[in-house]
Amino acid sequence: MTFHRSISVIGLLLALSACDEFPELDAAASDQAKKAPYPELVPTARITSQATVNQITLETSESVQGQSDGLQQSAGGLNQSPSGVNEALETRIESLQERAERLREQE
């Protein structure tokens, strides 16, 4: 009899703890969300009938792969600068660093 009573007490405690409020969740909802009307419930058949409309197919995969390849080629072209540009920039940076060092020494 004590086993059944223990189970009953545990069940009652669990049920009471489920009635507790969760202030973290209440605070997460904005006032606008709290005042919003309840969403319209629709039959699941209406939702699932539209699930096949935008399916990914083999053609979709090939199209996305083609776009990806094109973008990678474009990006590769952007990374390649004309010959001599990087060298000229490095030379300019070095001269500016040397000038900055000289100005610091004058202070």
C-alpha cells in the first residue's frame, strides 16, 4: 500500500510542478506578440498538399552547382591582381613604414 501511495504522491508533485509559470518565457515574448490574435488553424491536408510544390530535384541541384561554379570563377578572378601590382604595393608600404619610423625618431 505504501508503494502505491508513494507513486500517487510523486504523480501529484509532478502535476503541481507542471502548473508553474515560466517567467523567462513570458519575458521573451514582446508586448506586440502577446496582444496578437491567435493564429488561424488550418487542416493539415492543406499544408501537406503544398509540400510537394517546391521540392528539390536533380535539375535544382545542377542549377545550384552551376551558379556555385560561376561564382567561384568570379571570385578567383578577383583574387588575381595584375602582375606587379602587389610588388608596387609592398614597396609603397615599406617606404611609408620607413617614413613613419623616421618621423617617430624626430619627435
